[in-house]
Amino acid sequence: MEIYDKRNKGYIEVWLTNAEQQYDRKELTHQLLEKVNVKKCRVVYFLSGSDDLLSCMESLLKKNLGCA
């Protein structure tokens, strides 16, 4: 699990591997936000997938750039 504090931008990033996705995200969100003094702050989760990362990123970039 990796947590990046970006409260100055209004959110906290949490990166979870497949094995870590079993954690109770509602409880983790509560724990992260109880320490935050910023009124509008969100917790953003990035969940690891099971497909090949390189091919998925390539497809995503091509689609976003209009190359596909």
C-alpha cells in the first residue's frame, strides 16, 4: 500500500495491490480523513488489475490521444 498526501490539491491517493484490496476501504477512508483539517478532501483509490500493465497503459494513452 502506498499513500500520497495531496491535501493541498484536495485529495489523498491510496494505491493498493491485488492482495491489499481485501482491506476495508471504508474504514481506511475514515482513518485517513479524521486527521485532515481541510474541509473538502477526498480519498482516491487506485486498485491493481490483473491484466498486463504495459498493454493497458498503451491502449489507454492511444485512446486519450485519439490515436486508436
